[in-house]
Amino acid sequence: MAGIGFELRKILKRDSLLAMLQAYGYAAVISSGPWVLSILGILIIGVLSYAVVVPSTLIVQFQVTITYIIACSLILTGPFQLAFTRFTADRLFERKAEIVLSNFHAVALCVTVAGGLFGLVCVLFLFPQQSLMYRLLALAGFVLMCNIWIATIFLSGMKQYRAIVWLYLLGYALTIAAALLLRRFRLEGLMAGFVIGQALLLMGMLALILRNFPADRFMSFEFFDKRLRYPALMWIGLFYNLGVWADKFLFWFTADTSQQVIGALRASVIYDLPIFLAYLSIIPGMAIFLLRMETDFVEYYDEFYQAVRSGGSLETIEQFRNGMVDTVRLGLLEIIKIQTIAALLLIVVGEHLLRWLGISPLYLPLLYVDVIAAGLQVVLLGVLNVFFYLDQRRIVLGLCGAFVLLNVGLTALSLRLGPAFYGYGFALALLLVVLAGFFLLSRKFDVLEYETFMLQ
């Protein structure tokens, strides 16, 4: 998200309550807008199709299929997301913008081939009783989503935040419209609407990319040069996405907590809906995270390294380092405070929400635990963001690897212990990783001046 701080600081310079509200709103839309629009789009399609698509289980099959497409496409493209963003930033710093677009084409080709092969194997063997049209649409949707994640990450790295939100808004509006127009064709119609909308979204992103970047070649493969690759970033992207989805897959494929929906795909009503509600509660925390980290922290960060490069006094350097530390502490504390408020609100209305969604109030403890876990995930993002600024890729890799292992192990343990412990695996895994991140971050700041000078 580097660069968005300029926009936020420009808003905050007006020094008014309205400006502050505008900055928080802008940060919330930028940080959470795309995935909120994605979720709402799929939900709206389902709600507006219940009276037309019969039986209603077809709508559930559609929503579960899209959920798997999103999860698997994020995991598959994880190794490319951060690594290609860093590659692009380095080439722009070297004033080699002419090779950026050609390498984007190469990465898109690699993602398309990998996604196509993986998707083809899945649709051939996981859906033996589904129609050919459903399989082809699922395959097309998966490949499109893989490319959309790469285009989204690329545009984020190029600071096209507003354009991303507007493209997602337009893309999912078209997705809803196409799905509703084709819903009379039942499951295949809903899938076709989704594919059409995502294709138009991707086309809009590609048009924006082509307009902003020159190229002397259509395709080049410098990104895959081992001298320019960032293996740590590739593993981080994979591990983080695996860690986020690991507990969901375990609940989906445990017989006692799930049911078969379509083909080999399963869903867990008792876990999916509470975790979905919990993730909606992180929108304020994401706004705080973005606002604090990309304004106050970045200012002290820039001043610290500028003082080091320009030969500033030790007192000045330590002053800016202390400013970085104080800003990180304040930012993380504000995230915790706002997530606590969000958790309390959900606790107050949680029982009514579960009854409205047709879930037994017995699962209220699971909702509470998931809300806490979602808040911890925002805190983890804040910690990882600071480490990225300090270029501590090994530490981030270790934290993300631990997140995967802990989430898998503790979630599996909670499943064995029974319903009273559901959700605790995900929450405890995040808590342990966050505490480890706090410890390592404190140690890193203690020796920051020494390490900075040793690297010069």
C-alpha cells in the first residue's frame, strides 16, 4: 500500500473533523472495498435469485463453487503477488518502465497456464455428475480470478487505488446484472453471469494497465531471472494465503462439521457464516491500520533513513527511530481498541444475527472467538507491514510459516476436542504469531540504528 499515504496526508492537512472522517472513510474503502464488494455481489445474486432458481440448493452450489474458486486462486497466485510487486517497484526505481508491461504479460501467461492445468484436473475429477457447461464455466471463472488477483496487485503497486475500487464496483455490478439476466438457466446461468462479470472486470484492469505502461516488447521473462527473483516473497505470499484458508479447508473436509454441496466440494454452515460475520467486523480496523501506518509511520520512517543517508547526528537519528516506535505502538493499540469495540457490538447483536440466519444460538461462542481471531489478523497485518518496511523478509517468512503450521495443528486439535473448542485453533494460532511478531519487532527496533549503519 506504499504511496497511499500521500493521498491521506493531503486530506488530513485540512485539520477538521470532516477531513478526518473523510480520511478514515477513504482508508476503509481502499483497504476493504474490493473484497467487501466481492462478497456482497455474490450474496446479492443469491438473495435475488431465490424466487427464480429452483431448487434453492442450486444457489448454495453456486456460492460454494465461487468460494472455492476465490480460495484456490488466491493460494495459487500467492507466490506471484508480492514478488511481482517488488520486481515492478525495482524496475521503476531503475527507470526501466519499458519492461514492466512485458513482464506482466509473462506472469499472466504463467498464471493462466498453471491455473488452467490445475482447474482442468479439478473439473475433470471432482464433478463427475455435473454438466459440461458447468465444468467449463468453473474452469473459466478460476482462470479469470487468478488473473484478476495479479492485475489487482499490480495496480495496487502502481498506486491506482481509486481505479481498483471503481473497477470492482463496476465489475460486480455487471456480474450481478448478468447473473440475474441468466438466472433462468439455473446453476449454469448464475455461473455464466459470474464469468461474464469477471471477464469485464479483468478487461477494465488490462485497459488501465495498457494505457499507463509503455512496452517495446509484448512479452519478456526478466521476472523469472534468478538474480531478480525474491524467493522469500514468493514463499510469504503462498504461506500467508494458506494460513488464512487452512482452518476453513479443515472444517470443510471434516465429516462432522460439513456437508457435501456439489461434486467433491463441501461447506460448513456452522463455521462459514460466523467467520464471514467476523470478517465484516475488521473493516474499521483495516481503516485504522492503513491510516496510521501509511501516514505517521511513513513520515518517521522516511526521516530516519534520510538522516542516516545525509549524516545526521545520533541524537536526531534516535529521535526519528523513537518516533517510528511510538507510531507503531499507537497504531497497533488503536487497531486493538477499534476491534474491541467491533467485537462488543457483534456480541450485543450476535444472537439476533444467528437467529436471523437460521443458526442455533449454541454457536454464539464460535462467533465471539471468530471476531477476536479476525481482529488479531488485522494486528498481524500491521506487524507484517512494519517488517516489510524494514525489509525483514526472513522474519515475515518465519511468521507466515508458523501461522500455517499453527493454524493447521491447532484447528485439527480443536476439531478433535469437539464443538466447544471450534474456532479456538484459528484464534490461538493468530495470537501466538502476533505475540512472536511483537517480540521480534521490539528486538528489531532496539538494534535498528546498528543494523542500518552496518548495511551501508
